[in-house]
Amino acid sequence: MSKNNFQQLEEQMEAKYDKASDAIKNNVTSRKGTWDLIGDLFELYIPQIFSTLIGSNTNLSKTALKKEEESDSE
Amino acid sequence: MLKFLFALLSNSERKTLTDEEVVKEYLRTQNNYYFEILYGRYSAKIYGKCLTILKEEGLAQDATQDVMMKLLLNLSKFGGKSKFSTWVYSITYNFCIDFIRKKKKDKSQYFEDVSQFEDVVDEVDDKELLEIELDRLKIIMEQIPPDDKSILMMKYLDGMSIKEICLVINKTESAIKMQIKRAKLKFVKIHRTLYAA
């Protein structure tokens, strides 16, 4: 499609971007930083939480098994 | 010297990589550098579209931030079915239309009956729209409802095909054709009302 006045209108609107660009960039960067941090925290702690849960579950079942064995021997 | 060479190299990479390649690399590496490339390519365009539809600089600024975040969080959902730019603009248009709808809480006004216009103009020539004076175009676009404004922008500004517009608005081809026709009728009606004689 050849250049038309719709494109010129958008170029006029885009020209106003310079005024707002710093504020937009700062805001996007800080929001992205927050998301990245949340992602990192998840990545770091979720596997640990799972392994703790699995570990405590295994311990519980071991204790239960021991108790069962003890009661059997009695 | 090394810094200069690195800057030169990364600058040429910035220019040569296609949008799709940049997205792929960003998803693979999660490196901010690739997001910066997309940001540089699209932030001004998104702002321009938001400003045209929302009409206020403050709102356009907030909308641009929200659209950029939406893009970032949904990059993995870009399947490559359409051009990346089409995908970006579809998020932008949908965001702006939703924003106005939520703000006004009255969807009905965007689906007003346009049968009143149909006796005024039968068929509108694209040339009439494309060659309208810039100042007039600006004033007319300010008076057109956001739905119609967006569809005219998709067709005449972004050069999207009917199929691409279908994907953006999620409507059938015949519904899109009808909506374009109605938007053009409104456009011409406003033009003739404001600038008759």
C-alpha cells in the first residue's frame, strides 16, 4: 500500500512519543524488573518447597512404618 | 575500541534480525537485550495508535506501558500464524477498545444503527478516504467511535487483509466487511457534514 494520509497522521502521533518516551521506558523497565524478580523467586524456592514437602512426607511415612513394626513385634 | 566494535556489531544485529528471530532469541535466552530491540521497534508505533484511539496523551502513555507488559508476558503465545507486527497491533487495538468500553461502561454506543447513513452514500471509494487532507482526517478520526476508528486504521494504515482483521477482532469475514463498510459510511457522513460546500 502506498503512503497515505492515515500513515502521515500516525507519524504525527508518533512524533509526540519523544515527550513521553522516558516515563514509559522507566515504568516498563521497573515493571519488568518486578516480574523478573517474582520469576526468579519462584524458580529458586518452588523446587525447594517441593523437595521439603516430599522429604517431610517420606519422613512421616517412615515413622508410621516404624511404629507399625514396633506394634507388630509387641 | 572493543566497546566500539561490540556496539557496532550489536547495532548491525539489531537491524538484521527479523522480529520473529528476536522473539525466538528472547524466549530462548530471556536476555533483556532482545526485549530492548522489540521495544525500540514498536513502542513509538504503539503509542501513536493508542493516542489516535484514546485521544489523551496521559491515557496513551499508560496504555503503551500496559500493552508493552502484555506483549512481554504473552510473547510465548505468539505462534507465528500472522506477522509479528500484526500480532502486536491486534493487542494494541483490543486493549484500547476494551479500555474505552470499560471506561464508559456502555457498549451499545459503539454498535449504533448506521442505516441512517446508507441513503446518503451507497459505496465509498477508498481513494476518497486515503486522499483526504491531513487536518480534516485528524478531525474526522476524533469523531469516529473507537471500534470503527480501529478497523479503519487496520485496513488503511496497517494494510491488514480481511483475514488478518478477522484474527484481530475475532469475527467472521462477512461481519468484518460489513463493519468496514459502516465505518467508511460514518467517515464520509462526518466529512460531508463538516465540510459540505
